[in-house]
Amino acid sequence: MKIAVCIKQVPDSWAEKKMVNGVLDRESVDAVLNDLDEYAVEEALRIVEAHGGNEEGGAHTVTLISMGPERATDALRKGLSMGANDAILVTDAALAAADALSTSRVLAQVIGDGGYDIVICGTESTDARMSVVPAMISARLGWAQLTFAAKVVVDPGGKVSITRVTEAGVDEISAAFPVVISVVEKINEPRYPSFKGIMAAKKKTIEYKDLAAVGVSAQSGWSQVVAATPRPARAAGVKVNDEGGAGDALVSFLAEKKLI
């Protein structure tokens, strides 16, 4: 099996962020591997380990694919230190401020050229929270999509089955290779890179591509941020002195907020 895992480098979730000219200022904050993508990397590794492993020269491989600036190399190195075989980074100045449609177009082109059987993604990125790129990649490639998987079972003969928990119950869905999967947080517990894995990652290959190498022309985004304002400071809470009417005051407050 050839498995591709789409990952993204994002600003640290705990950092204070700001918009500059309608674009998130990424240079002023620390950048990390998207937390939700770690579950995708872990699931890919568990799949190949369940079927003989992904040792060099073996039948199974895990390739990380990302789009972003050159500093995204750090995120790829973390995924490689977890155990992935190699990585591809699409980096081009023309991709700055790319939206989900632009991103899925580039990733789909790279994936389509790679001959992969399975593509695994996290549910969303913590900087955009859109949760649409896996479905967009699937649509562009014409592959089946198995989204929000809480459990994945792979038959190396060419079939993938997932369990998905919804508000209506539990869905059991399956599809033949090639397939795009997105996984939820509860599917596994991502491993911590070992010292051996960290050292090995320094020697693993990261292939850098620009838009010309991918075979995709630069296009402006289909969407853009037209305005952004800082979140207002949290206002002081309402204090009620209980002199016998606190219960009525609480009910009035909740009714005013349309909570009851």
C-alpha cells in the first residue's frame, strides 16, 4: 500500500494572532504541526504496521504531503520522526493566502501523480476550522471519501471500512482503493517521536516542488477576507447581591439572554 497523509503547519493554537491586510500574520507566532493532523499520521502508521510495516524497501509506505512556506519543513520533520517514510512540500510565493479551494487543487494534483492507494487527513486545520479540504480533494480526484472516521480497517487487497459516529447513530461505510479518509481525534493516541526517530528523520527525504513542478498554474483565491476586527475585551460579569430576590434576578437574566 502507498498511503499519503496531508498535513499542515499552523500557528500555535495558544498564541495571540492578528490579521494584516486580510491575511493571518503567521510570521509573528510560533508554527507547529496541526494537532489534528497528528491523528492522521498515527493512523497511517498503524495501518502499515498491521500489515507488515513500512521499513525501507518494503511493500508499504507513508508519504507526508504539505503546502506552505519553507518553514513548514519543521512540521514535516515531526511527522517523519513519528515514522513516515518521506515527504513532499509544495512551496511557492504565488500560494500565499491560498484558500481551501486553491489548496485542494494543488494537493489533489500532487496526490494524483503519486499513485497512492489511500489518502488520510485530519478533520480540519486549527487555523481555519473549515473541515472541507478532504472532501474537496476527493471530488477533484473522483475518489471515494470516507470522512470523520472513528475507526479504520484496511484490507490490503483493496478495501477500506470505517466506523463513523453521528448524531443519528453509528455508520459503517466501506469503499475500494483509491480512497480519501479523514479521521477524528478519538481514533487513536498519537505517538511521541523517539530519539531514534528524531535522528532518523534528519536523513529522510523531503521533496520540494513549486507550482511549475506540480503542473498547476497560479490562481487567485476564490474567496478572501474583506474585513477583520479584533475580538472585543470580555465585559465584566453581572453581580447580584442576594437580598431575597436573587432567584428572580437570575431568571430575568437568563430570559434576557434567551437561555430559558
